[in-house]
Amino acid sequence: MKILVLGGAGIVGKAISKDLVAQPDVSKVVIGDINVIRAEKYLDHLGSSKASVEKVDVSDIGNLIRTMKDFDVIANCIYYGMIIPMTNAAISAKVHIVDLGGFFYGTMKQMELDEEVKRAGITLLHGCGSGPGLNNVVCRYAADKMDRVDEIHIRAGGVAPSPGRGPVKGAGMTIRTVIDEYTHNPMVYENGEFKKMPCIHGREIVKFPDPIGEQPTYYSLHSEPLTLSKYIKGVKVVDIKVVFPDEEVAKLSPLLELGLTGNEPVEFQGQSIIPRQFLDQVLVSQEEEEEGKGKEFCATVLWVTGEKNKEPVKSTYEVKKRGFTFTETEERVRKL
């Protein structure tokens, strides 16, 4: 099997490439990235004869489609804002594609392409990262053990013990995605409809596995409320909150207040610039400098309530994602 990892020199793309070269049924892994220097540096670290580097500019859709046709599967690790162009390119190339998820609205648009995907004769696996992805698998596992599912509550996040100089640590995520989580209104599924929540809302202290410990969490615009409400029949509530440490909120808030996360162009010394693009560029450069200087620890705590054998139950799960440990607790819920 030949696999092209788009964005293969990024944080998640590297991890996926490393895992793929270890699979016996994978014969070729191409790290496709516009940053060839960074990709080749990682290739040397990878040290696998299966892996190689190819410069891929995803903004050149025509060339991207031609490149995709040489592979059996595309692993899309590009910034989620490009998820629909990447999906359409895979449809045109008639090649299977797996991605990490498109937040709420990107996933919704992707699901609307179902007929086009079927006509192309390919498989699209969307939301196959940690969250969405592993979170969904655990929820499905819990639901299959119950006769009825009422509510699903997901709490996810992590810590980076050696944070960089940038304003946010973004454990397991790019800087752009962290800022998007902070500035985009979250969605919660409740009783058959989606409700838009304020940004940085619903603060809740959650005890995660060590070394993460107790951390504040807030609602986030993830796609789990969209997909789980569709595929787990009868569920009445689905929400997800992610970790935003107090120091991150304190650092990010001024950026928002000063308009540096805005997407409307402003004039500066005769040039038109978009504040958010400028901010992203500054932070991404710092992110690359600091990458690899400290280990990140990510985990999910989630609980599913419902009915089993005619009794109310609550199943709680802890998933620690470095080294992967999984803990399950089931308790009977006293009837009022």
C-alpha cells in the first residue's frame, strides 16, 4: 500500500508517518509538504527505506490531483480549513482519503459530499485524529454496551511541561487550531438541535490522568456533537470541552481584544494585511523553533449515561494518549 501524508512535516503528520512505516502492509510512505527542508530533516530522523519526501503545494489543486493518483490512500494532515478542497481533490483523483477532522462546519460540509464520494468509488474516513477520532470510538464502544444512550460528555486536553516562548502551548495541536478553538463559537447538541455557545464558556474543572491533573475546560467547536448525535441513535445531549489553562486564557484574551485575530484587511505602510494571517505567521515560526523541546501529554475523560438491563447507568472512561492507557468504570445510577 502506498500512502501520501499531506502535511507530513507537521506535528501530527510526523507521528502518522512514523506509525505508517512500521506497518507491514505499507510499502511506501511519502511525506508531502511544501516545507521540504523540514520534511527532509524528519526523513533523516525517521530512518526508513519506505519513506521519502515530495514537495506538495496544496494550493495548486491541479498538480495535487495528479500527485494523488499515484497513491492508494491519502492521509490528510493539512490545516483543517483546507479539508473541503482536499476532499474534493481526492474525489477527482478517485483515491481513498483519511483526515483528522474539520471542526464542526468543515465536517458538516464533508458529510454533504457523501454521494460524490460514492460515485468516485472511494472511501472517506473523516475525523480520524485523537479528537475527533479516538473520542468517537470510545463513545461508540460505550453505547454498544448499553440498551439506551441519553448523554455523552467529552473532556479533552493536555499539557506541555516545557512550553515555548509563544503565547499558547497547544499540546498536540498547531497554534492556528488553538486560536480557532478560542475564537469560534462552540456547538452543543441538546434534544434534537444544535445550540451555539459563547466562546470560552462553561468553565469546568476536570481531573485528568497524571501528569495533566486538574485543569479548567471550556466548550469547543469540535465535530463530535455533530457526528455522535447522528450515529448514536436516541442520544439527547452531546458536548465537548477542552483544556484552556488560565495562563493561556490570560495571554490570548488581549490578542482578541486588540483585533489581532480578525480576518478583515487593514492598511499598514501602504500594504493591506490581514491581522490573523500576520499573527499566525509569527506564532508558527515560534512553534517550529520550540518543537521537540518538551514532551506533550494528552488525555480524554468522558462519560456516557443511559440504561442497561433496565437500570440507569453511567460509564466513565479515561484515555491517556502517550503510551495509550484505557480505563473504564461503570456504575449504577440511583433512580430519583
